[in-house]
Amino acid sequence: MNFQNQCVVITGASGNLGLAVARAFAVQGANLVLVDRSREHLEHGGFVDDARTMLSITDLLDQTQVDAMVKAAVAEFGGVHVLCNIAGGFRMGEAVHETSDKNWNFLFDINARTLLHAARAVVPQMLGQGANANGSRGKIINVGAFGAQKGGAHMGAYSASKASVMRLTESMAAELREQGINVNAVLPTIIDTPQNRADMPGADPNKWVAPEALADVVLFLASNASRAVHGALVPVTGLS
């Protein structure tokens, strides 16, 4: 789990999971490009611009901004070796026939389009950089959802958007495995966050997934230990 001299791009870096992943990579010596729409939120999480960290204020729905972020990362750190697509969101409550265009577009934008834009910018750069001693040109880790392995009532749009993440993960893995890029995804159940505790006060958060535990799985998938793993959708279910 040594990421010295490796550049790790983390989208959605100011969220609970994004911060946990960023801190875990920082401990292992990675150079970080932390991508979010708010510098204030990133700084509130304890990160500042320094020799090993770049705070990138980027709208992931704007391909031009994403391309510029990757170009700046390459200029600063010599390449992008790991991409963690952490940005995402959750909404439920509507039956499929009641789903508004606004909610449908929001969920597919934040869960799938952000991934697509990051992949468009990062994959060509990974393909163009030299492979390491293990033949790896890069690792990409996406975040699906355990619950989106099948549909559920009043979760159609969310399940469909996260199912898209899973199918994109499998497709990218099939396209890129022979070119030295590993693409995998984690499928968490409920993540133990302050927001989820507030929304579900009667639930037992001890059965949920701690962000730090999920970050450990992300780091494994980004490491050389996972060099033979391609297109895996890894359930991370805590104690539930």
C-alpha cells in the first residue's frame, strides 16, 4: 500500500467518503488532486494546496474543466496513476411513473456523467504513460451501490444510475485490461455518515459501513496487490 510518487485524483473529495479516501492515500504517501466544487469544503476537511496536494475546483459536468484539471495534475505531478470516482448522490421517493426529469437528470449526471467525463480526460493520459514494473498504467475505482444490483420500490432512478456505473465499470475493464489499466468498483450498503444518522435516527449505525473501512477497499483496488483484478464489483456491506 505504498503510493509514493503516485498521483491520485479523487472526485467528490469533500464528501464523507471522499475525505476518508483522501486521508488514507495521504498516509500512504500519495500526491493528491482533490476535486470538488467548493474550496471551502475541501479546506474544512483539513486539506490545503501544498507540495503533495492540489485542490482543484472543478465542475465535473463541464468536460472542458475536467480536461483542464487533468492537464494541471499531469503538469504538477507527472501523470495520473489512480482515479477514484467518488462523486455521486442519492435521491429516492418517486415511483418510476412519477419520476421527474429533474431528478432523473440529477442522478444520472452526478452518478454516471461525472464518471464519464473523468474517464474521457484520464484514460488517454494513462494509456500514454509508461507502465510500472508490474505492467500497470493506472487504476480506476468507481462507486456503485449494493442496493442497485436489483431494482427497488421508489428507487428506480437512483438504482438505474448506479447500475449504469456498474455496467460502465465492466465495459471499461473489458476495454482496458490488456492495456495495463485496472477498472473496478465498490458496492457499499449504507455508509455511516452524519447525514445518514440524522435521516435514520432509529437505525443501528454499527451495522453500516464506516467511510474509513470503505476507503481501505478502495486503496486495495488502487494497489499493485489488485493487479489481477478487472471488472470486479466488490460488495462492502459492513455488519448488515
